[in-house]
Amino acid sequence: MKKQIREQILYKRTQQSPRDKAPKDKKIIETIEKLPEFQNAQNILIYIAIHGEVDLSQLFNKYKGSKNFILPRLNQSDSSLILYHIKSLDDLEKGTFSIPEPKEDLEKIPLEKIDLAIIPGVAFALDGNRIGYGGGSFDRLLLKLNCTKIGIAYQFQIVENIAGEDHDQKVDLIITEANIIHIPNP
């Protein structure tokens, strides 16, 4: 089931034209900016868009002088994510799976310093469950984070239900171009 959802949504996401995608990205960024969780956060875990994900580079460029943006780098020895503070997109290099990652000589940031996590996903369910790319690295990271976790997606990436597994970690809210989905506490 997850594999089928992943394939369908990844295909749809990569088929969006830049003309269709740009206004959606802008709307999502505007929504993020209005959130008290974002306004009050100093150290924000963010991602660099790949495979048609919501592009948050404008958010980064607008706030990089007043907020600290933290990006994960995959540790190949144990598939964990190590967090680094980036000040510029020039701080990135092509990493594992050709995903842009922070250079290793940047400042490492401990998990407990993260005030807000902005998380990508292939699909999100209304209960906060998430489908990623299948490696589980973000799930292991989310388990250790003690902050608000925001899933970022296009409206077509929202599904009614995703059968969660023991290791799957939920987000606290989901932002799309159409709305904010608040996840009820269990």
C-alpha cells in the first residue's frame, strides 16, 4: 500500500509545471511565516527540495539573517541524520543519492537546540502519519526531536489514511497550499 501511494504521488509531484508549482510554494511559505511556531523559533530544521517537493528556498533566503536554519546530512555508517547550521546555499554539496547536504565542516547542531522542524514527505495522512522515501532516517530523527513538527505538502499529497508501522513518527500539523491540518493529540 505505501509503495503504491509513494509511486503515484511522486509521479504526480514531478509532473507539476513550474508555473503551477510556484504559486503553491509561495502560498505555503506565506502560511509558514504566519505561524507563531515559526515566528518564535530561532533554530529551524528545514530541507532542500528534491523530486518536486515544496521549495522553501525563498523562506530560507528571506530569514537566513534572523533565524538559524539547520539541515540534515546522512551519516552513511548508520543511516542517521546529523544536523548542521547553514548560512548560505553555498554551504551545500551533493550528498548521498545526489541530495544536497550540508558540508561536513559546518557547525553541528545538537537535536535539543531545534525549536521547529519543517519536514518533507511523499504523503501525509489526516492523523499525522507520513510516508517518506522509505529509508526511515527522518522517522528516527523525528523520534528524538522535542519540538513542533510541521509536514509540508501539496494538497494532492494528503491521503485519508496511511497504515502506520511501529517506527513511523507523526507530525503535529500539515501545511498545504489549501489549508493547515492540525493533528489531534492521541
